[in-house]
Amino acid sequence: MGSYREHVLDGASAVDLVIALYDGIIRFLYAAIDAVDRSDADSRRAAVKRALDIIIHLQARLRLDVGGRPARALSEFYASLFAQILKASQSASRARFEHAIECVRNVRSAWREVARSENTIPAAPAIAPLARPTPDAATGSNWTA
């Protein structure tokens, strides 16, 4: 018999599953922050690895051939987020982890909006406006969400 979470996700739409994965990223980034606060490098690295594994999973499932510009924007967002999290871990920076969480929350909010309006995977026009290049001196990234 599976866990409660597994049963809840059994009937979830594709968009709900993406949102659950974003929630996982956020949860692991908070675990990384907790590890930073405790000066626990091993726990920080373990939490970061879990968050990065989810990002790799999300990026690997993008259909750039079908999704067009929105899929490319999400791909660039995931690449930027990956780099931000690596920098946060390398510098053991609470502020950088918090910035990454904020970026994930912003995109998660857009997916939540899609889930409210549709029950299928979006063609993603609602997502594209979130991925816009703006220089970010704090992270060295050109992407914000």
C-alpha cells in the first residue's frame, strides 16, 4: 500500500504533477537553508542534489519540438535555476537559496493559474511571459521569474 501522497497524485492532472514537483524543489531548498543555518555541508549537498534531480527531470520532459517558445523559455528557466542553486550551495548562501525559492514560487504560481483554468497540459502561453531576461547582478543570471 502506497503513501497518502502517492494516492493523492494518482488522480492528479499533468499540471498538478508539475506543481507537486515545484513544491518538492521548494521543500528541498528550505532543507538546504536549514542545513546552511546548522553549518551541515553534507545535509546541504543532499538537499541540493534532490532539488537538482527534480529540475533535471522537469527539463528532460520538455518537448521543445512541440512546445515552441514557451518550452524554450522553461528550458532556459530550468538551466538558470540549476546554476543559481549550484552557486547557492557552493557559497552556502541563505540569500541565494531564498532567491531560487522565490523564482520557483513565481513560476509555480503561473502553473497554479493554468490548473485553475484548464484540466490538461497547457500549450503554455500562460507560462511564457514569466521567463523574461533581466540582468540580475546578485546571481549572475539573466533570468528572473
